[in-house]
Amino acid sequence: MPPESEAPAHLRVAILQTKPAKGEYQRNLLETAEAFSQVAAEVPELVVLPEGALTGYFLEGAVYDLALPASRFAHDLAQAWRGAGGDAVDLVAGFFENDGGTYYNSAIYLHVTRDEDRIVHLHRKMFLPTYGVFDEERFLSRGHKLGVFDTRFGRMALLVCEDAYHSIVSTVAAVKGARILIVPSASPGRGVENEGEGELESITRWRETLQMAAREHGVYVIYAGLTGFEGGKGMTGSSSVIDPRGRVLVQAPPTEACIVRADLDLREIDLARANLPLLGDLTAVLPYLLQDEELPLPRGRHDAADR
Amino acid sequence: MLPIVEPAAPSPAPPGIDAALTTEWLVAFLRDELIERRGIPRALIGLSGGVDSAVTAYLCVRALGAQNVRAIRMPYKTSHPSSLADAQLVIDALGIPSTTIDISPAVDGYLQFEPDADARRRGNVMARVRMVVLFDQSAKLVALPIGTGNKTERLLGYFTWHADDTPPVNPIGDLFKSQVWALARYLGVPHRLIEKAPTADLEADQTDEADLGISYARADAVLARLLLGYSDEQLAEHGFSADEIALVRRRVDATHWKRHLPTTAMLSNTAINEFYLRPVDY
């Protein structure tokens, strides 16, 4: 008989693919509370919302009107959940954070019960796209730490949008023990030139990137995509759950607000890793890769990584 | 002998399009933009008898329903009669309500004082009068004017500034002309409109491609690569002549101003769209 694991075997996830009205935080909060009533009926254990879930993504200077302290956003989200009659749950959502006058594109992981809410983890987006249609670093500061954190479902990491586009970020999270990667995202769709594809190129590229991360490291990936058009730029939704073998369990449509449901069999993580032990191999070899003097890495503990 | 495997040589093809996917995307865009964001579920389209406005009308009907799409034909006395007839083909095929307003008295009311105006000036006056009519009809009908300018003409500057480019919502402005034709075939636009030579119909027997000095297929193929940053040398390797490359590059470089709002002198730390930055949908 194999030993019994302490972690539960299953995790019931709901992704709320939101379509916020640009900049209308209170209205979007009310609509989220309404959607929570429907979500709560499914009795999920983890509910995930996208990047900029209650404001929209392309805010330019309006980000300073709309950014909130993490504690305030946490309170609002928890209240919306309680108001919807939901039981104890973990909530994840992306928002624009005002930390005493420094602004971040952040994601928060909350544990909410009937009586209290607790911020389990706050992640500040590290990779701020600032090219082409994107202009994040003009308005926001970079996060400097990729934290992993323990939950009752095992260790997790939050990666906001482009964070997950760099394979090294999911790699670091996995090496630090994350078993589930949660990716709140807002991706403006593009790429219609390939006849017969039936899907925007940008959606395909995202899915392939997430599948690669899941398969290589044996992790679940939960991707929550914002939807709706913002000044002609259509956010591609496509919220999805990918299992540790890289299989897409579910993928939402691109242009509709919706609820995605999935029951994650957490035992799959160990099985996938036993079957394809790339993470173990990497952990063994990584020190040699990182000690390469030709790599442009900071040496010593005083550098950027600890800020 | 072993077989040799290698990539295909670069071809000077214009960009392709997944027409079904694009239609789905643009229909979602129009619904979102008109119904949800602006709360105006009706569209107004100036139908010229050409393929761009026809495709726009077909997309709007898919998005909003035929009863919510109003066509308006705005002929001038020198417009080719077939333009009016071709626009009617679209109106009949879609079953949409329509209005026809002859812009000749309005155009001539001004041009009588400018008898020496050349064809270019006269064409610009016509285009601008059409915009006056379109926006006034928009206010009368509570229907949003929809833009019909494609990416090729926007990039080549082949349009009248503050006329063709004024409608607040444009579904096809990021599609090259070649892609618009492909979309037209998919949507079932009457063949006549797809097959005929494109024309602004501002002068007798005018065609776009004669005006531009290059076919749309070639211009689109050059433009698609030029926008990706290809050098003249790379473009030549893709099969384009020095003349084609120079013509397209010159037109794009000479018309950046046409793709912007007016240049405003900046005097403060709060200059609009320079320091004070708010998105269009905020």
C-alpha cells in the first residue's frame, strides 16, 4: 500500500472569465458579485479571475485613478464572495496595486471564510510588456520576486501574463516546489493570416507555451484570460486548465464572459513526474547551468533578487 | 543520392486570411463596441458600390441584424451610374433599409465659387460633404457611422483626411485590400463588386490601381513585409522590383501625418495625449 498523502486528491477550480466595463470598478465589482452567486453554487475550492479583472487592462494614465492597496482589493473581493453566499474558498485575481505611490500590476491569492479573509500571497508582475501595443512600464513598476507559497492544495506560484511567457519563470517556480501555476492574464488577440486555422495565432501561442511549461515540469497550469474589446483590441479569454502531462482539460471561448469548471486530480502531478522526470533532472543539473561564468547573473546575495 | 529537404523560397504573395475566424472576431468586435460599450445598436454605412463598404455592411448585418443596419448612398452627378447600382445589389441582398442623398447641390453650392478647382480638390470636397451627410444622418437616425477604410489605403495615404477616416468605429481598418477581397468572397458579397476594378469614383474612369501605380496584390505584399521592418534588400530577395519598393515606401513615409490627429503645440505637463493619457474607451 502506498503511504497516504496529506494533500487532498482533488481540487475543484472555477475560473471566472470576466469582461469588465473599462475603468468602472464598482460596477464590475457588483457584476462579479452576481457571477460569484453562480460560481458559489458549484462549490469550488479555488476561484481564479484574470489580470485587471475588475478594471480592464489598457488603462494608460487611468491606472493611477484605479489602483488600490492590496488590502482594500482583498477586502472588496472577499466581501463580494461572502455577499454571494459562498463557503470558504481561495480566490485569485489580478488588479492594479497602489503601494504607497508605487504602482504594480499584481495578482493576489486570498483565503476567504465566512468570518475572515487572509492574503496568502501577493505577486507583482515582473515582466512588464513595453513594446508595440503594450506600454506597462511607462506607468507601472516591476515586481522583483517570484515567490512560491503553500496552500492546502500544495505549493503554488502566481505568474501574471508575460511572466508565464518566459520559460525560465515557470522553471524557477517549479524548481522552488510549485505544483500548480496560476496565470491571470490579459492578451489582446492578433494573427488571422493562416487560412483554416480557426484560432487566432496569439491564442495558439499562449496555449502551446502553457502546455510546454506544464509538460516539462509536471505542474497544473490554471490560465484565466480577460475577455472583451478595449478600444478595438480584443482580449482573447480562452481561460484554460492544463494538466501535468500538458493536456488541455478545458479551454473557454475567446470573446465571451463565462465560468470554466474543472476538477483537478492532484495525484496526477506525482504520476506525471514519475513518468517524465524532467524536473528532477533539471534540479540536479541547474546548479551547473547557473554557475556558468558566461551567464550575466548577479553574484552574491545583495543583488536584485533579494529586493 | 539522398533527397534534399529545404524550406520553400520566399514568395511575393500578399497576406492571407482565415475568413471565417476573422468574421467571427469582427462580429464580436462590432457587437461589443456598438451595443455594450456605446449603447447604440444601430449602424450607418455609406455604401459606395465598392467592396470595402459592402464587406462592412455584411459584417454589420451579421453583428446587429439587417433591421439595425442602414445604408446610405451619396452620389455626385459625375459618379458612375454603376456605383449606385452596385450599392443597390448589396442593399437588396442584405435586405437593409436605405436612403439616397444626392450630394451634387451641396458640393456645387461651394464649388461654384471655385470654378478652377482641379479634380483632386473636387474629389476631396465630395468626400468631405459625404462625411457631413453621414454624421448628420447619424444624429437623425441615432445610428453610428461605421468606417470602411482598409489598411492598404490607410498606409498609402490614399484617402481624404478627416473624411473617409472619420467614423468612430472601423472593423476592416487592419485588413489589407487583398484580405478584404477574400473576406468578401467568404461573406457572399455580390461577385460584381469583387471582380470590378476598385475606384474612389471621384473622377471619370478613375481606378485606384492606376492612381497608385501598383496593383493591390503587389502593394499588400510589399506593405506586409515593410511593416515587419524588412529592408529594401530583403524585399528585393522576396521578388519585388526596386520601383515597387520605392513607390510603396515613399507613399507610407509621406503620409504618417494622415494617420494621426492634428499636431498640437505642447506647452504644459498636462498636454492631451502626450502627458494626459486616457484610453479611448475610458
